[in-house]
Amino acid sequence: VAGKAPDHKLAFPFNIRRGIGLWKRLYLNPEQVIAVADGAPDKVAAGRYLVEGPGHCGECHTPRDLAGGTRKSEWLAGATAAEGSGIVPNITA
């Protein structure tokens, strides 16, 4: 393959590593968002795993605060599309 991939160019504040570390401290939480009741069918836990893990549904379907973190109290309740136009639907019903 000819050529070289261009270097990454991140805009402020994403180009500041310490800032990213602070953001992670504020928002990265290993706790599960959706509580599954004891005795719930295995399908429920599997669904939670898919939604919170590889599907990462909350990344688009959950509103964000000013710093870009998801609002856990409005989990999957719909949001404005990241592109700035359009709505990502509420999927809690």
C-alpha cells in the first residue's frame, strides 16, 4: 500500500491528555446502569450486557451534559444526534 496514514489531529480540549484523564475520572464508571432483579431470567441479564457493553446503546440514545458525559438519570430516553441535526429516539418504552 502506497502512502502513509495521516497523523491524528484532535481539537481542543481532546488534544490535552490530562484533560481526558480528568474526564475519565468523572464519567467512566464500571457499575452497571440497569439493575437486574434477583431471580430475573438469564435473558434479562444477557440483554443488559448487550445494551451496556458491545451495543453501547446509551452512547447515542442517552442525553449528555455540558461536559459530554451521559445523564444516567435519563438513560436511553432519547437525545439530539451528535451530528447536530436529528433526534435519536427514546428506547425505554
